[in-house]
Amino acid sequence: MPDNVPLPTKEARIEAISKIQTRIAELEKRKDSDSEYDEDYYEFIGCPLCGFRMVWPDDRFFIQEHFKSWHPSLRFQAERVRTWIFGDEELKIFRATTIYERRLVVDLIGYAQLEELEFRWLGTKSLRKFFIAYGCVISSEIAGYSVWNYLRLRNLTLKQADKKLKERTRTLRQIFLLPEFRGQGYGNKLIDAALFDLRVKPDETWTVESPNNVMIGLLRSRADAKRIEVFSAG
């Protein structure tokens, strides 16, 4: 924990753990009675002391460990990512293929919606079935994400779209960076890593859905700007 942030008292931690245990008991009871519970089911549990959000049920053990030391941030979550597709000393990018990685992207979508209501909410089940999601980690902290699928095939699952190779135009649906990481070239690197992973050819056109003015400026600065088509989903 940073030096300027005081450690919570023992009494405060005991009270926080009690609140968390009560919340977990409620979720366990709901899970047992919910016929729609599946592998994508999750809830975020917020720490009463620092606001850090943990994922239940994946973080059962960590939720208890959280109160034994300092209160981590998205930095801790980044250490649990496994599906890396790009990395250097400062920036790493992963394709969200595990449940936990998809949940990290969902959490960032929540941040994006706080800033711009136009960002469409996507849950883990939607990400798994209809989208290809990427996250980026900068200096060990989760910093942003991008979400892709295919133009004109947006209502098809990824498995269904795989059967229509000639109709698949890679389409950037959402991209977002936390404010402190903007203006440093990370957005372009996040796009480049996705294009490489999606096997977009050097002469192939790709599309962007409803970019705002900042995003349009970023696209115009790219070397492949002439191959980018912009459209509104409206």
C-alpha cells in the first residue's frame, strides 16, 4: 500500500470481513436456488475499506487474503492473466480467453460507461459467444481493452461466423484506455496487436463502429488509415 494511505485498523478489518461473509452467504444461497447458474455466472464484491472489487466465486480465497495485508488494485489482477499475445518491458496485451480474463474486460467496460454512456454493456457470456476481447497491461496495471467481431455478422456467434470466411470483415466495436494511459501511443499498439492476432492482411480493410472525435483522430494518424472504414451502428 502507498505510504500516504493509512492501514485500516484491526477493528475496521473485522467489520469489513463480517460484511463480506454476509454478502458471500447471500450469493451462495442465490446460486443454489438459481436454475440459470452457469460457468459465466459471477458477482463483484466491493471491499468496504478501499472499494477494490473482487470476483466471486473465483476469488473465494483471495477475498479473505485481501484483508490480511494491504489492499491491492488492478495491479494484482494483472498478475493472474495468462493468455498473452504481445509483451515488452512496459506494455503487455492479452486475448481474453479465460473466464477471469473476460471478467477483467467487463470490469473495464464498467469504467468506460462511467465516462461515456454510449459504450454498450457487454457481459462475460456475450464476450465469449459473440466477441473477441483484448486487454492491455501497462507497468503491471490493467489499463484498457478492445472488443472486436465481424461486420454484418454481429448477430452470429463466433463459431457460426467461422463458417463464413469470405464475409468476415474484422470490426473494432469498442476501445478504451483509463485516462492516465492516454496520449502515449498505447491505443495504436492495442489495435496493432489485435489486428495481428486476428490475422488481418496488410492490404485488407477493417472497420470501426461509431468512433468519437478522439478515436477518429487516432485512426487518421495510422499508417493504414486508407484501409479503415468507419460506420455508425445507429
